[in-house]
Amino acid sequence: MEKPRKKFTDIIDKAIAAANKMDRDELLFSYKGILYPVTFCSPDVFRAMETLEVRSDDIILAGYPKTGTNWLGQILNDLVAIFEKKIQNKESSMNDEEQEFPYLEIGDAGKYERMNKLPSRRILFTHLLPENLPRSIFKNKAKILLLIRNPKDVATSFYYFSNGMSPLPSYETWDDFFIAFMTKKMPWGCYFEYLSKWNKYADDENVMTITYEELKENPVLGVKNIAAFFGISLTEKELQDVVERSSFQSMKKNSQKTHGTFGNVFFRKGGVSDWKNLFTEDQNEKMDKAFEERVGGTKLGIKLKYEVYCKA
């Protein structure tokens, strides 16, 4: 089920080419108080997004940047392909030319009109806060898979990603990046705000939350629970195949085919606790304090097992 994603790689390549001609302070724009990369997003796109009619059987994957959305997206694409083949007795209903870039907020303003014509089941990814999503997601009760990851590894991964992708501002030092991360100067906004805003939806019956860490620890159980949430039954063989195809090693091996020239930037390490190689004692204390103030004691905060994954 690994296949070239032409529209995906084309958008990334064009964004990189455009960003290479821009100064650092031109790379981001602000929309409703949140920064976004100009070569991926635009105010016109955000305004047009509301015209997307999300269906009750759509699959929504919500996750802040660098929480593992590309990994979980591979799993979801695999599950939908299995669903279509088993239940509807057909191969995937969309060829590569019909596929849209999966992230809702990335692309051109005309993508939503095209997406409204696509057959079900559609898989939609997003890094956005819930209030910035099309209202039809909540009105039509589409099922949302919310992916979260411990904030120290999110920051670490985002740092390397920013320095490897020209559409995002690069940082001379980790210390510079840490300050930006903690002072709400990141593309797609502040991670603690993201967790806080999504926490309001954590008890909704159409929302399932999964952590990067639990999926790493037990991918078989994770995939089984995700499939059950979306009503997709799997044989043991199908389950094992999905897990194997979505392994970090497998995805990194296929990354140039699925993610273009910069595939290696998207799939760097894929581990847990890499933050220990960067964080100073002072930075640990600052993030521990921010986490406790912003999301400590909330449902999502507890699910992240901060004491296990973020204490030195």
C-alpha cells in the first residue's frame, strides 16, 4: 500500500523552492493570532476551508506538528484501504491524481470544492486548533483521532525539523529554538495551548485520544484500538501487516517515495526521550512548570504520563 503521492511531494517541493528565495522574517504570517508558513498556508485557504462539508464517515486525524501525524496517517490510509477492499470489494477509490494533500489547511483555496466531490471514506489530517476547523466536523459528528506526544520530544523533533525544512524559520542554537517554543512563536501556535483547547473535546464519544508513546510501546494494540474506533475489522494477518508497514524502519525506507526529496527530514529518529540530549536543567524546570500550569491534571495531561516520559 506504499505508493508515490505526487500531490504531496509536489506541494512540498514547491514550498521548499519558494522558501529558498525568501528571507527568514518572511516565512511566517499571522492569522487569528497564530503563525503559519506562507509557502504552505494562506488566509484565502483558511477562509475557503469553511466550505468543506465534512461527512460523518470521514476520518479526522488531529495532531500538533511533530507528534507523529505522518506515522499515524500511514496506519489510517492502510486501514481505509483494507476497509474498502473487504467491505466494498474494491481497491482504493481514488487514484493518485485525485488525491488531495491530506492536511486540511495546506494547499490552494480550490481544494475544498474538489474534496467535496471525492468519494467516502476520506482521510483528513490537521494541525489546527478545534475552533479553527470547519464547523461541519463537529456538526456532522465525524470521528476524530487525536494524537498527542510528550512536549519535550515534540520540541526536540520540531527543532531538527525546522532546521531541515526551508519553509520554516531555522535556529542557530537549541537555546534560541527553546525560547521560541516556550513563547508561542511556533508555526501552528503553542503546543500547550493546543493540548488545553483539545482537552475540552477529550470526553466526546466521537473523539479518541492516543499518545505517540503508547503506540510506540504496543503498536499491535494501538492499531487494533484505532481500527475498532473507526469500525474496521481486521484479521490477525492484516493487523500484523499494518503494523509492519507502519514501522519507522519501513516508513523511513520508503520516505523519498512518499514524502519526496526531504523524506529523511520527516523521518529522523522516531524514538522516545531524545529530549534528554538537548534540554538543560533550567529548560527542564521551565517546561515542567509550564506543563503543570497549562495542562497538568487535565485528561490529556494525565494521558501523556509526564512523570514517566518527561522527568530527567
